[in-house]
Amino acid sequence: MKVVLAYSGGLDTTVLLTWLQEKYDAEVICYCSNVGQEEELDGLEQKALKHGAVKCYVDDVQEEFAADYIYPIMQANAIYEGTYLLGTSIARPLIAKRMIDIANAEGAEAICHGATGKGNDQVRFELTAYALKPDIKVIAPWRMPADFPFEGRSDMIKYLEEKGIPTTVSASKPYSMDRNMLHISFEGGILEDPWNEPDENMWCMTKPLSQAADTPETIEVSFEKGIPVAVNGETLSPAALLKKLNAIGCEHGVGRIDIVENRFTGMKDRGVYETPGGTILHHAHRALESICMDRETMHLRDGFIPKYAELVYNGFWFAPEREMLQAAITKSQETVTGDVRVKLFKGGVHVCGRRSPYSLYSPKLVSFDEAGGYDQSDATGFIKLNALRLRVLATMKNG
């Protein structure tokens, strides 16, 4: 059997690589998407081959990730449960898509992932896989208790120690980390108690507020049709732009959240996230929309946000309903072109200017000092028509 394994080189996938060979006598093809993990990719291919993989693909998809996955959800202002910018969620469909591409190219019958039976990632990987290759076999070891003899991370660490396989994970640092270009997440272990404050040494993408810059920094972000294209007048590729904003946001401690979210599987989960560049883009994009999107178009699109974010969070990226909403969102962004100035300071993102060639903002129309072509007496009929049903209702109640 040939199996494509979603491989990160971490504890879980290092165990899976050996276990698949023992359990299925499998030819294991390891796959890792480079979605911006930085140093985590160092030596990954050599490690996989050393531990028995027949091949290992380390696939640089950073530009595709930014352009085709991150920025479309930014156009939607997609936030799950009002706080989470979907950093882990949005990487999964791309990773699973590439696994299916490799399975097709290599003639593999199955894919394997290390997501647990409690979490969201199992759903995200598998919904994508089945949407793209309906007959693919999925091996999910954590859902196979009779065959996968591990109850937790300590068992897996012991398993690797017995086989003489080194791992960077230890029982003293038991929380789980997942990093990509948009964010890094921390879950599990000491974080499972929502009363525990995260260890200050845990953070990777943002400086602590005590070490953040002591002076504000003002930057300018430019958009075309809702897609960010430049920072401070410098045109950048999708991935390079996000990385630049990550670096700037890091210096000011921007983008940390500590939340308890509702998983698709039904349980609540405490997650701690860093999303510096994405947080800057979210505030800047929203500010630009405020001057160049028609009110009813904006309100209608905003009505899509909870459902759209839920679809992304739950793994339905390749579902027709997500694609339908995306088409409407893309249409809504046709005039979202212009520049936004934001001031960053001690974790805050403060909008301090916005401009657009498609601006609907009229100083003359809104001014208290000028008539601006607006006849204020028109408001009398407007108010009375909107009050008509209220007056009828009040008349009925008062007899």
C-alpha cells in the first residue's frame, strides 16, 4: 500500500511514519506544505527519509496560500465567533488539496493525517479529500484505538525513545503548536485550563507589550479590489506583503488573542493565537470599505460573515455554498481600492486615514456647515413614512 502522510516532523507525525510502516507494511510518502512555518522546515526531508519514508515532498505554496486562501477570507472580513481570524482553518484545505494531487501523481490509495478524533482538523482534511477524490481511503489513527496503542503524548514520546528516534517534544513542554504565514496557534497541555495565563516565553510572532516599541509607528496599506498590494507605497507579492506586516506587527505586540471557541465536533476548546499581519490587514480593509462600499451591499455582505467563517472553520472550503458566497463577496469588492493609514502601538491598531478613488464619502453632503445639495426638509416625509407602522401599532395598543 502507498500512503501519503501529512508530515511536519513533530511528535505525532514522527510516530505515524514508523507506525504506518509497521501496521500496513506501507510505502509512506511524506508531504509537508511550506505555508510559512519558517525554521520548522529545516532538515525535514532528510528526517523523513532517515525514518523510512520512500519520498518526501516539501512544497513551497506560500504565494498560493496568501493569494488564493488568505486574501479571499480577508475580503470577507471572516472572523469566527467574533474573534478568530481562521489562521489554522484556512491552511488545511490547501494542504489536503496538495496531498490529493500527490496521491494521484504517485498512485497512492490512501492518505493519513495525525489529527485527533476530538478536533476540527480531521474534518477539514477529510472533507477536502473527499470533495476532490471521492474514492480516497483515509487513515486516521487516533480514531483507531484497537490498532493505535497511544493514549496521549507521553506514550508517543516513550514509543520514540524505545525505537531510538529523537524528538524535540518533551513532557515539560506539552502544549501543541501550529504555525503558518498567517498565524501561530497554541493549544493543549497547560493551556487546557482556561484560567491559566500563557507562559510569556511561549510567544513566537509578537513581542510582549513590555518589550514592544515605545513609540507609535504609522504605516500605509494599499488595496486593489479588496486585496492588499502594497505597504508604504512598495508593491509586494501576496506572501511578501503579509510577511512584512507580520514583522512590523511583531514589533508592536499586535495580534494576540486568548479565546475559548466552539469546535465543530461540539466541545469547547481554549486556543491562544498570534496573527500580527492579519490583524493589521483586517482593520485596514474594514476601514477602506467604510468609504467605498455601498451601505446595503456592505450590510448584506456583513450578514454573510458568520456563515462564511463557520464554513471555513468547519472545513467546507471546497463546498458549493462557500464558493457561492465567495463569488458574491468578490463582486462586493470591485470598488474596494485605495489606501489606509494605521498607527500601531502597544498591541493596538488605530486607523487614522483612508482614501479611495471610489469614495462615496462627500464632505459637502455630510457637513453641518453646508447644504451640499441636500434638502433637510425631505427628512420629514422620510421619518413619517418609517414611523407609519409604529404609529398604527401604538394607536391599536392605546385603543
